[in-house]
Amino acid sequence: MSSLKFCGDEIITGPGTLDAIKKIDGQRFFLVTGKSALFRNGTIKRAEGLLKESAKAYDILSGIGANPSVSDVEAGLIKMKDFDPDVVIAIGGGSVMDAAKVMTLMCEYPGLTIEAIKNGQAPEKRERIKLVAIPTTSGTASEVTRAAVITFPEENIKIGLKTKAFIPDLAILDGELALSMPNSVMVESGMDALTHGLEAYINKNADDFTKIMARGAVEGLLGHLRPSFENGDIESRQHVHNFSCLAGFAFQNAGLGMDHGIAHAFGGRFGTSHGLLNAIALPFVLEYNQRDRQAAEDLEKLSRLIGKNIIDEIKALNQSFGIPDSFQAAGIPEEHFKAHYEELLKNSLLGSTQRNPVKMDAEQMDKVLTSIYYGEKKF
């Protein structure tokens, strides 16, 4: 039996849909956002104007950076509780949305701790505070998923906390907000979305629903990532925004694989961009997972669909986007890789790796990590 959950109450999509903020029911709006980019490009000023126009009381929590930690969430929670909102709007990239999800749930349930959420003891519903997610990058699909990725510094790992209560009630996919993304962010977030689609597609838990969504997301992203990178036009950015969300529908129900397990381990230790780590590891992971007969057949189907070998196409995309071909080339020093290797190996076997098509042990993972780090196949 499958139990599927794809989104909250509503998704609004299309250029200019940020204006939907005016129609959200509620009186006290708490905006959670990043450090400065959305202030510089006028997005936050525009959101403030919409709230003022509809006579809403509001406050802003800014400064959420990449890889939000437990302490970042706890610090933001203090301000959120002081304001006591009935609507929280997360506007930014995946890190902003993830941090806002955890803060919002903890604000609604004052006795709830991050440790309890980590241990699977989180409530499955919110009743009092409405959560709205407005992504400005196209990668994490956090606007429709039940996951919130938080860094636990003491363990040097990023962990995907999960509960249905994290799924935003409303998602607004406004491609105009993605126009100002630097190309580096567009590339890394886009490759994260592609990884979501591919890992969901070959996952053993994929069913008729998630399979078709994952395949559609992969096909759509492969068709629009290059134009989005080369032209930065509203049409391609909106398409990538939408297909990133579709990949989110698939992976939150089917699961991911060891590409994400590895990215969370290395991102937790070194703070390297999640999307960049995913993109570098993806060709190696897919090639290794072809050891599983069903995964190999699925990848062959995708290759026929796009008219070229899917792994070769990912390598070509990475090259076009200027993505390094190894973790070493991405700036992780060899001495640090070796010094923390046992921890990296252990943590890479956790999380999403538990759902990888090929069941991994330390000996197998050692070969995969060594291959990805040095950029040379050793398996």
C-alpha cells in the first residue's frame, strides 16, 4: 500500500504571482528571508508593499544563510515567538524555507525541540500558523516537501528532518523571482533538482505516480536548464522553477539515494554547496547504481527518451556549466579529506543512502567516495 502526499492546500505558479500575498488570510505576517540579495533586488520591498497595501502587521527575520544550523533556527525562533504570527512567509532559497519550517512548527508547539524532531517525535499537523513558501531558487523543492535539512555542527552532518507538518500550506512559484539568480546559483540549484528527479526515478519505492513525475521532471529540466543558464529569460526560469517542484513531488514520496547521502556528509563537514556536491557526484553514483538491474533498465529508458546516454548528458551539462569533475577540484583539500575520512565514510552511509537501489556497505562506499573525490573511477 502506498500513501502519497504531494503538497499542501495550493500551488500558485507563473510570473508575477508574488502578488498573491495580498490575498492570504491572516493578520500578523512574519517574513523569513536570507542575508541581502532579496533586499538589493527589491523583492522584500515589494513583499512589504503588498502587506502594507492589505493592512497586515508584519515583521522580518533576515540573515538566514546557506546550511542553517540548529543554533540559527533557535535564534530565529526567539524573534518569531516574540512577534506571535498567524502566517509565516519563507521567501528565499532552500535554506530559508527549511529554517522557516522548523521555526514555525516549534513556534506552534512551544515544548517541541529540534532533538525531538530529529528523533521522529514531531507532530504531523499545524493548526494555528499558516506556512507560505516562495522559492527564489529552483532546486530544493522545499516549498512542497515534508523535509527540512538542518546542519548539526556537533556531528558534522546535515540531516533531513521530516514530518508532514513541514509541508507549506501555500507555495508560490513566481519565475520572476528567479531572474536575478547568479548563474552559479542557477546551475547548482538546477543540478540539485535534476538529482532529485533521477534518484526518485530509480528508487525502489517509486510507483506509478512518482515514476511519471520523476521522469517528467528529468525530461523538463534537461530541456530547460541550458537555456536558463545561457539566456536567463523568464520563460526558461519559470519552466525550471516548475520542474524543480515536480521533482519534489516525486522524491518526497519515493525517496532519494546515496548521491544525497554523500552530499549531506560532505556538506555537513566542509560547508560546500549542496547542489555542487550533488552535481559532481551524480555521474559516478548513477554509473555505480547500474549494478542494480532495475536501475540500469530505468536509466536506459531515460536515455532512449532524451535520445542520448543519460550519464553522458549529465557529464556534458556539468562541463557546460563549469562544474568541477571531482570534490578535490571543487576545493576540498586532500589533507582534510583524509583527516576526516572515517567520519565522511560513516556519514555517507546514513540518510538517503539507506534508500539507494544498491545497498551500500563501508567497502563499497569507500570505492565510490574515492572515485568522486579524485574524479577517477575506482569501482
